[in-house]
Amino acid sequence: MSGKSIIFIVILVIAVMASLMMANKNIKSRYHELEGDKKKPDGKKELEKEDPAVTAAKKDLYHYLNQALKKMYQSNRKDQWEKLKILGVPALTVKEHYSEILSSLPEHQRGMVQNFFACIDMDGQPAVEREDETEGVAPGTVKDRAALKQVFLQMMLPFYPVYYKEVSDLRHTSLLNQETLELFHCLTGKRYRMGYKNRYATGVTAFQWNKDIYQVYDRNGVLLCDADFKDGKVQNGYAVLKAEDYEDEQWDLYRKGTWKEGEFVDGTLQYLYKKKCK
């Protein structure tokens, strides 16, 4: 092999090696660029962790709302809603971080909290002396009972306004709807299961459901309904309902059968004597 051929081969080898090194450098450079894109996609900053003080305030709000719901539940089950005067106030941390709490909640849950507090006088009013009377409004006083009852019922399961007396043996947490439990999840980070511990002391399961259809039983296992509900009323399906439009000093009238679009269309009428026989 001539000297010129050897020199040509050496030059060719050097050129190939240089090309490979440059290609490898470009691959590494591109690899690091992709890694950077993965860490900060589209130049967006990583989500900041929530302020621990806000997290603690959200848990304080959860405890307050749960206790308020319990008190409202007890008043409603005894038909003493008009006597409900004070629900109290949450911890000061809730007031301090109220705007941050609201901004952290989904739109629907944020509205639930705002609607609730719209019914409560959180600041109260100092006592004003008028002759021999002293009047004042304590913080946490209910200022709109009618609106508060609507807020309360919207936090409960759909059948509750109809059968609240029949299921009054249950704890209030068993009757909270999914939207309320989702609010509790947003405030605490914990998962809550709808219908948890929905058994009477007799061992009978109080209710079960399939999508929007609810089967509700009394404490003895008698089926009260197998229907869907809208705006606190039976819509379609089977139900046993007391006729609120029937008035008699000695008898109650119950409609038992099929309902369609909120109207009783087929079934039987039952008259039950109001006073217990000795």
C-alpha cells in the first residue's frame, strides 16, 4: 500500500471519529433539554405547597361545619327548627384564612360554604340598652332560618326531607350527600364514604341506592320507597307517603304505590288511627 493511501485512510478515520463525537454531543445536549422540559413543562413553575396555617384552618372549618350540621340535624328531627338560634363561630383561624380557604375549594363546594355563612351573623352586635331591656346579637346567631334550612337540606341525601322522621335514629353523618362529603375531603384530605354506618339499632340497613334510585327502609325493615327524588320530593317509583293535604283529628292518610313525575298514579290509600290503642 502506498504512502498516499495510508494518509488518506488516516484522514478518513479521523473525520469519521470527529463526526461521531459531534453527533453524541448533540444527542446528550438534546437529552438534557428534554429533561429540562419534563421538569418545567412549558416554562410553568411547579405547584407550590399549601401554607400549613391554611391547611390547619381548613380542618378547623371542617370541625365547625360538622358540629353545625349535627346541631341542625337534631333540631330538624325534633321539629324544633324555629327554636334554632345559635350555631356558634369557628376557630379564629378560619376567619384569618377565609379567603385562602375559599380559593382552594372547587366552585360548587365554595358556594356551599358561602351560602352557609350567609345565614349566620358571625360578628354579632353589641348589647344596646333600651329602658329596662338589654338587646344584643351573639356571634354565630342564625339570622335567616328559612335560608339556613334550605342550605341544610341541600347537604343531605335526596330522600331525607321526605323521610327525616323515619331515619332519625341514624347519625347525621350517615345521611350527608356526596357533595358535602367532597367538601369535607377538600377541607381535611380524607376520603368519606356515603352511607357509612347507615344501620338502625335493630340491625336493619336504613337505605341503599343505585345511581339516583334510593330504597329506604324503616327500623323494622319495611320498604318506604324505591324511587328517585327531586327538590325534596318523590319523583318516580314506589313510595309510601303521608298525605299532607289531608287533615283529620283522628286519622292520617297514607298513599302507597306508584308515583310518576311527582304525582300519585296507582296504589292504595291507608287510614291510620293517630292515637295508640291501649
